[in-house]
Amino acid sequence: MQKQKVDQMSFQGAPRAATIGRCRTQLSIFQVIGHVVIWLIISTLTLGIGLLFWPYAAAKLILESIVMVDERGGANASLRCNFGFGEQIGHAVLWMILIALTGGLAGLCYLFGVAHFALNRTELVSQ
């Protein structure tokens, strides 16, 4: 079987959708270092409670740095996360309860839960 790009595959008579292109990130190492430093300060000031909210901020930083580029390399769409601090608190409290009830075992799934939460609240925005 010959490999094909996803945007060139046919799906049994379905009309061909407009192609988006490839994903590129505009995230620099300096942005990542700055993000980590800020969250280290926040988690120190909050005695570790800030670490429960760091995965949400990291997911949002990564997702919002992604742009879709066409074949010529021009950006034609980007990702935008739509979740507020209130939603983060509710989600984090739910996971804190699950972690406490399971003796820490639910903590192994926490990052996957955060990724699921962030991706479900992310939309593709045309530029």
C-alpha cells in the first residue's frame, strides 16, 4: 500500500474538503523558559498549589503557538484555547478529589485529563 498525505486521501465518494496544510509552532525556547520561571515563582508563592494549574497554562501556551500553513508556507489558520480560570479551578478540584480518593493513582492520568480538557476547548481560527 502506498503512503498518502491525509489531505489527499479519498473517502468513498465524499467530496474533497479544502486542504489546511501542515502544523507549525511559533514557540521559542525563551518563551518556554519564561513560562517555566513564572510558574516556579507562582508555585513557590502558593506553596505548591500552583502546580495543579501549570498543566493548563502549558497546554494553552503550546496549543496557541500552533499555526496551520499552506503549501507555500503562509499561515492560514491558528488554534485558540477557550477556557477560563473558573473552568480550570473546577477541573483541578475534581482531579484533586479523584487523586485523594485513589491514594494518588489518579495523578498518573491527570496530565491526560488536562490534555483532553484543553483540546476539547480548542478551535481552529482562520487568519
